[in-house]
Amino acid sequence: MAKNYLSKEGYERLDAELKDLKTRGRREIADDIAEARAKGDLSENAEYDAAKEAQGLLEKRIAELEHTLATSSIIDDKNIDTSKAYLLSTVTIKNHNAGKEMKYTLVSKDEADFSTGKISVDSPIGAAILGKEIGDVVEVQVPAGKLKLEILNISR
């Protein structure tokens, strides 16, 4: 079984989402199903079918969150070496193709959010810089082509 590594904040966010889905989410779906049932014949009731499908998706997400949390370890970023890029490292890289500097925090797939600069260590760029040191240059294949990236700084 693969181990998931999460920051304390990431674990708490997923746990809060799970609790919300188990309470409010299930209650809302049950209300939707009851309302659709009250409209009569279930064999031709599109609202009932939609509510049942939503219930299935909700239960799938609950199961995914329960699995993720059950197999997770919380990483304390204070104990991580800054000489190499690891999970929870904030890495400044230079994209030689575009001549631009970018800053990313390496996180697990469950915490990834590109809009806030958090990239998954399972993504092409995250996997390429994981374990690298300042000054290392890596080439990584992304959907837009091949990138040449240089590690400029690593911090916590």
C-alpha cells in the first residue's frame, strides 16, 4: 500500500472536507432523493436518477478521502534537509526555454494546487526536480514540449 505524505494543513483540509461530505453532503443528497421520490414514478424520473448518481459520486469521494487519510503520514517541514528538493520544499527554478523564474512548493497529489504554486511530486516537473540540489539542471518532458529547468534556490 502506497504511503501518502501530507503537510499538517493538507491533512486538516482533507479531514474537514471528509467530515463535511459525511454530514452536510449526505444530508443534502438524502433530501434530493426524497424530493425526487415524492414526484412519482421512479422509472421515468430524471431528478431521481440524477440524485442517485450524485449520491454515488459523493460516496466515491468519501471513500477516496478515507483511504488517503488512513494511509497518510504528516510531514513536519522543520525536520527536512534544505540541501535537496523534497516534499514541502519551496523550489525556485529558472525555465531556460522561456527565461523566466518560477517558485513552486512540492506537495503530494492530494495537496496540489497550481494556482497557489503547489505542484505534485507526481507531476512531470515535480518528479524532475525531486531530490535535486541547487545548481542542478534537468530536462523534463511536458505536454508543451521539453523544458530545461535550473534549480536556483531551495527553502522551507
